[in-house]
Amino acid sequence: MQLSCERLLERLGRDGALDPVYFLYGDEPLQLTECADALRARAQADGITERCVFDADSGGDWDAIAGEANALSLFAARRLIEIRLGTRSPDKRGTEVLERLLAAPGGDDVYLVLGGALDSRARRARWFKLLESGAVTGASRDPRPEQLPAWLNRRAARHRKRLSGAAAALVAERVEGNLLAAAQEVEKLCLLVDAETIEDTDVIHAVTDSARFDVYQLVDALVAGDLGRGLRVLRGLREEGSEPPLLTWALGRELRQLAAMAAAIERGKRVDQVLDEYRVWSNRKGMVRRLLERLDAATLLELLMCANAIDAAAKGARRGAPWDELELLALRLCGRRDAGAYLVPP
């Protein structure tokens, strides 16, 4: 039986006996962690106080796993036996042990098999098909962009809150599919906001209240062409101990979208149509429009490559002075053409 992680959590929350074998795998760690924790909590609530863990990812002994499955516990009538595969596929012996467990699970014990991100080859293997058909299977997957706002609201509902459409869209945009960051953001907002509904202004205030300067202020200042404010924010971020890769990520993300928008306009699309297609917020449309008037697609693409080069310097992949280069990039973004001569080549 294959379920989404959310459906599995619902199943674990209902009354009734636990299933003999659970198999959790996927490429999204938050959902895997929450499902495994929920199963452990449910097992403990059902009187399962002993837990045995085998790490098969580092070449675990499958004979020891089989022996433990056949042994009676000296301390508890029931056990939770975890087999952690990670991204490693079981060998022939491992497949035999899993097949035996699925055919006749030992006594009243409950088994949890944990896998990581499995490629298509692993999902075609015999051991995977055995688990998928014989165990309650929870697969964790990154939500699609259009699914993330609804996921955020389900998280908020746990705290008896809801996010407005604009607030959910803003959080979704900022976390970019990182569910751990999204969960932390929702939890923080639910603690900070007294009202039942969290608005987009609450999201903005929560971010700006956490530090004197933030990377979004920098991006907006440079897109607006406000060089004075942009440099103040940039230098403030440096003084506060921000890491350059965070800034190059935000600037790179913005430049990538701006370059794509400029290219679409150069192909003949109307500016208003492009702004709508790229979901530019109404309060940013004016500054984005003005930037697209002063910088063409080729220039924006060049600046994007420069941002990538600065990121490489910040991570030690090339020699450079990231903070100085970020100031030069700020000058160029704000229309100081002479600054381009000092930017590093991509």
C-alpha cells in the first residue's frame, strides 16, 4: 500500500492496530523525519518500549538483522525494529531477509525500513517491489510550486491559523520548495501573529524584524536603482555577519528572472504581459519596469554570470574579493556603466 507522507501521518493518527511493516523513502527529508517520528510515537503509545536499529547503509550485517527478527525480546513483548538503508540497495542476502520479513513478520514486532532518495534503477529492483507491495509505503516528494501554498496552510492549521493567499504565495516564493525552511517560517509566523489569519504584511514584518538589514531589501534597492540605499544595505549586511553566498543566491535568482523577462520583451511581448506571466508583485512592477528599460537581456545575462563568479569566489572556487565585487555589481545594476570595467569576467 503506497501512501503520500501526509496520508500516512493521518493513518498513524487513527485508532487501530499498527501494520507489521512500514517502508519510508524519498528525496524530501522533512516528511521522512516526521513520518518516522510519528510511527515511533505511535509505537510507544501502543506499549512498544524497545527499539532496535540496524544501519544497512554502512554495510550492515543482514544475518544479524534476520537473527534479531527471529529472537524474542528479554525486556518487552513487542519491539520496533528499524532498518536504515539510506541510498544503498540491499544485496542478495538483504533481499532474502526482507522477503522473509514481509512473508512472516516476527511475532508482534513492528518493522520500519528507511530509505533515502532512490533512483529509477533502485525502484525497479526486486527488493523495492517487495517492500512497495508488502509494506505500508510512504514516499516523500518535493511539492510542486503550485502545491506549496496549500501545504503551508495545512501546517498553519495545526496551530489553528491560516495564511491569506498573498501571505502563502510570499512564503512559498521565499523558501523556494525547501520544506524545512517553510515549516520553520510558518511556525514562527504562528507564534508572532495573534490574528487567526496571517497576511502578507505579517510575513514582511516578521522578516524585517529579525535583522536590521535583509537580503530582500538589498535586491529591491538595486532593482529600483537606488544605489545609495543599496550600498548601505550591502555594507550593513556585511557588518551583521551575513555570508556572501546568501547574497549571490538572491541576486542571481533575481537576475535570472530579469534576464528571461528582458529576452521575452525583446522577442516582442508586451511589458505588462511579461510582468504578469512572471508573477511580479504589484508593488514591484514599477521598479522592475524601469530596470527593464535601462538594462537589456544581454547585460542582465552578463551580470548573472558575474554574480555566479562572485559566488565561486565566496566559496573558494576562485580567487577574488566577494564583498568588493558585490559593490561593483550593485553599481552596474543601478546603471553605473563605468563600473562594468571592474567587474570580474564570468
